[in-house]
Amino acid sequence: MRAGNMSAYEAPGPYDGPQWPHLAPRSTFLTVAAVMCMVVILAFFVNGLVIVVTLKYKKLRSPLNYILVNLAIANLLVTIFGSSVSFSNNVVGYFFMGKTMCEFEGFMVSLTGIVGLWSLAILAFERYLVICKPMGDFRFQQKHAILGCSFTWVWSFIWTSPPLFGWCSYVPEGLRTSCGPNWYTGGTNNNSYIMALFLTCFIMPLSTIIFSYSNLLMALRAVAAQQKDSETTQRAEKEVTRMVIAMVLAFLICWLPYASFAVVVAVNKDVVIEPTVASLPSYFSKTATVYNPIIYVFMNKQFRNCLMTLLCCGRSFGDDETSSASGRTDVTSVSEAGGNKVTPA
């Protein structure tokens, strides 16, 4: 079969017994288990901190920060239903939880993973609306934040539920220790779904991110050009540029392997991918639950100051003006520092 899967007489079924040495040496499964164990621990820690800090400090519960909490919740759910399940199965060497659980895991990981993915796109678009003001004197309010968060869940459910009803399916992938959409065995049913998923849950959010941050950077550069002598403005432009590059690269590291593999297999029906390699997209996407909070939340000065205050037993960090600026993200604050005044939501 394609994607490097062995025939039935060479290896037990994905739910029947260990897949070593049929698909890979046992050391490979244990190595993946160790990586997933580390991801589970770190993801619970960093995303848990985001939620705890937000609950503790009222000034963080502003509309512009709703999507960050939505991202943290999605990451925790990916960790619970994805990374922890993958860890357990890799220790045992096969998907010992059975077919029903495989379908449930595949659905939940896809659902919450795409919620996290679209959260990054909505975050970028919200910043574009607030900073670039394409709608004039638009005030970003709680109802807009709730609408953005709701969209991520509804849109994700629309595009991850079809495999439960026959359009494609959720099956063991790669090393057969985790489950996801059947992107690697081909067929019109599978390929049509994968291409639709590629368009709606990769191209669309990536385009939104690129459009939003490109306009944000151009707006900030226009301010910097007007204030060439301002060291603060020039430094702000460089900081935001680095942050935007980090955000786009993180998005691509997380989702480009999945998109690339899916498109290659859909276009080339004869391609053969080894099981270990076929597992990489799933593991790449799960690691995003660790580095996305670091990039999007802990690089946010307001969150970072509150976190340090919490960890240092109440000792205050950051100036009062920054701490009291309800509704500002780092990018928003930087924009204001450059002279492009933004009214907090």
C-alpha cells in the first residue's frame, strides 16, 4: 500500500499488536514516545499558565486577549486528545485503544488543531482591524472577540466532521500510533476532502495572516518614515518585524508538512512514503502546542509582566502605564509608541 504501509501478512493490523519491527524498530517508537511525553508536559505547563494568569489578572481579560485564551484552550485539548494518546500508543507500539477511539482521536485532534490554526489567523486579523483601522473609527468590543472565537470552532467543525460521515475517514497514520484524516492512501473520496481541507484550513488562514501582518508592517513603516529621528519608533519597527517573521515561520513549521504531504500524495497517486516519515506531519503539528504560546503570549509584554508578578509572589514588573493598558497586545503598544494612536478596545 501507499505511504509505506505493509501488507497484512507482513504486519499485524494497527489495532492488533506492536508494529515493530514491521514498520520501524522499537527504538523509533520509544523515541517518539519520549518526544511526545516532553510535549505533553511542556504544553500543559505553558498553556495552563496562560489560563491561570488570565483568570487571576482582570486587566488581561480584554477583548483583544480572548483569542489568546481560545488558542491556549485548543492547545490543551490537542494535548489531552492527541499528544497524550500518541505517547501511550508509542510506548505500547500500536493503537491499542481500538478503532472507535482512533476515529475519536483523529476527529478531536483535527478539530482542536484547526481551531488553534484559525485562532492565529483571527489574531492577526484582529490586530489588523485595530491598528490599521480599515473600517475607520472601529472599536473592537467583547462581542467581536466572542464572534472571532466562535468562528474558529464552527468553521473547524464544518471541515473536520465529514470524515465521520463518509467523506474521507480517520485512520491510523504513519507508525499507526496516532490517527488523522486519510491523506496517504489516495482515491477520489480521500483526495477531494484533503484538497478541500488544504484550501479552507491552510491556504485561507495563511493568506489571512500574510495579508494582516503585511498591512500592519506597512502601517508601522509609514510611521517610522515620518519619524526617522525617533529611536523608539525605529526600534519598534524592528521588534514588530522580528515578531511577525517568527509568527509566520511558526505557522509554516506547524502546518506546512501536513499541507505538503497531503498535496503531494493527492497529486501523485504512486508516491510511496515510509511510515516514520508519514508520521512527521502529525508530530510537527502537536509540537505547536508548546511554541505557539511562547511566541504569541509570552512575547506579549502585558502577559509577561503579569506572569512574572504571579511567579515572583506579587512583586510588580513593568511600568504602570503598560500594565493598565487594557486590551493592548505588544503589536498594538508598539504601534502607539510609533505615533499611530490606537484607542484600546
